[in-house]
Amino acid sequence: MALRAYLESVIREGALCVRLPGGQTLELGDGSGPPVVAAITSRRWLARIAANPSMAVGEAYMDGGLVFEQGSIHDLVDLLGRNAKYRPLKQAGALSRWWLDRRLQANARRASRRNVAHHYDLSVDLYRRFLDPDLQYSCAYFPYPGASLEEAQVAKKRHLAAKLLLEPGQKVLDIGCGWGGLALSLARAAEVDVDGVTLSTEQLNLAKARAEAAGLAGRARFSLTDYRDVAGPYDRIVSVGMFEHVGRPNFQAYFDQVARLMTEDGVAVIHSIGRAEGPALTQPWVAKYIFPGGYIPALSEVLPCIERAGLIVADIEILRLHYAETLAGWRSRFAANRAEIAQLYDERFCRMWELYLSYSEMAFRYRGHFVFQLQLAKRLDAVPLTRDYMAEVESRLAIPMREVASAAA
């Protein structure tokens, strides 16, 4: 059986038992650790999984074609992640990348709006049930072991603010502002004026309401604007968790626009997920059900675009397991509020998001995903010569940022 041969080649650690329709059982791994026992419920699902496991395993779990008798979908994903080192690394061919760029990642304005709506125009009541009170939906920054998710998200905002070298009265652009948490924090704690742009109507409405409630509507302004249509100029530009939605064909246009929008002594900080294995393809189930149009870049794809845009990389920081810990926190909170989320949507939605959160965590723990923060400038002297200033600024902003987070809660 082709499925048996494939599974035996890639699952060498752990204990996985797969019950097939008709009574056959596959015993896989070396028997170590808690066993995971899953059943494929029909021959139709067996055929689909055998033909296209990267898509069909997720669909089977969502639709009841894959059920667990022992363990959970997270346990299965974690087991697969621990065995990832036994799978041959597949480099995407030039033809495959060209075709997917044209078909899935062109992300023209209308497609970008549609793709953003697919994920970010879900009810904020969903996100409130697993994010921190400030609705930070990006990698947190854990400054010490045992930091809570709330503490780590405040630390992330403080870390970004330090790299931006903010001064009172500066104009700041937040590309992909989410529900406004970062923009509001910067406006209040650093006394700057922030324009936040998003393509999500749900995020826009809440961000505006939050600014009004905080008395910051004059300092933190939000609009439904494509980054390609922003006028500028800006002293500082920040973008957190948005570059993953740009699409590879638009990388150069993105950094060209950042360069056009920056003043000559400006600074930009781009915070994005990256991949260590080099250019690849988006996992097909994730591309279809979670982030259509999305692509996780390799730094080798990003840095040449920055150079061609005439920008200087002043600093690069790689956050390795911070997102794995962030996702573990989200996954735990999602599980704790699963019954309420099922009432908002349905059981199939809950299964889809359980898999999404588990798969994403696995990608950071085992598959070489990380987060990079790029500090960009036009002038060599736009930032200090050493990184000491970051700790100094973060210390100074510690209390103001905590106060903003408390107000959000």
C-alpha cells in the first residue's frame, strides 16, 4: 500500500496507530511517548488522503473523515513535526513558483481585499476568546521564561517602539494595523501621530471605536487603505504581521513604496514570519482555508528587494521560538473557550482552527519558521551606532506601555 510505505518512511519516532476502513491497522514509529490512535472513516477518505495528504488530512479532520480514538489533532501534528527531519526537503521549482505567483499570490487590490476579509473579517468575538485584551494577533516577545501572553505582547510593542526611535510629534504609518492596538500604544506612550491602514472592515471599525474611547482619535487615525495607495511622507513606518500577505510578486513594489513614503532621515521596522529553508511554497491546506494569497518569505527573497529599493538594513533580529510560545498560548485559550466559539460558528470551524493553530505552532518548533524584524533606513546615520539604545528605550517605555495595555483590558 502506497500510504503505508509513505508513512513508514516519514514516521520513525513516537507511536501512531491508524485504523483503516475494512479493519486494517497501521502501527508506525518506534513506540516512544504517548500513543496517538486515529481512524479513517471511509474508503473515500482513505483514497483522498493517499492521493494528496497535504490537503486531505486537514479536510478529513474538518469533515469527520479522520477521528481520534486516543490523543488529539494537536498530538498528531506534534508527532508529525517531531518526524519532520526524516522528510526530504523539497525546494520549489522555478516553474511551480511562477505558476503559483500568477495564480495565487498576485494580490491585486481587489484580490487583497477578498483575501483579508476571508480571515480578518471574522467576528472580533472569536479573536477576543483567544488573544490578549489588546487583540495583538502577531508574534509576542517573551523577555524571560514564564512571561504571560499579556506581558509578552506588551514587550513586543515596547521592542518595536524602541527600534523605531520615536520622538514626540513624529508622523508614523502602521501598515496592516489590525484592531489598532500598536497604533494606540505608540500614540499614547510615545506622543506621536499614527495613521493605521487595513483592508479589514471589521478591524477598521473596532480600531476607530477604540481610538474614540481612549480619547486618541486625533492622534491615531485609521482608514481602509491599500498600502500601495498611501501618500506619505512619514518619519517612521512600522508593519507587523502584514508582509506575509503581500505575495511574492509584490515584494519589490512593497519596499519601493516603503522607500517612497519615508523621509530622508526616516526609519522603518518590518516584522514578518520567515522561513529558514529558502524559497518554498505555501502549504496547500493553509492557502485554501486559512490565508489565501499568503506566502512566508525567505530572507534571500526579501533582502535583494530592499537593496533595489535603495534602503539600508540597519538591523536584523531573528525571533526563533517566540511565535511557537505565542501560538501555544492562543491554542490553550482557544481550547478553553471552544464551546463558546462553536456557538459563534460551528464544529467544523473549530476543527479547522484547531488544526491551523497546531500546524502553525509545529512550523515554528520543527520546520524552521521564525520571525524577522528588519530595521530599515535611507541614511547610514539614521540610527545609533550600537544597539544599546533599545534597552534604554524599552526601560523608559515599560510603565507607559503597561498602562496602555491595562486600559485596553
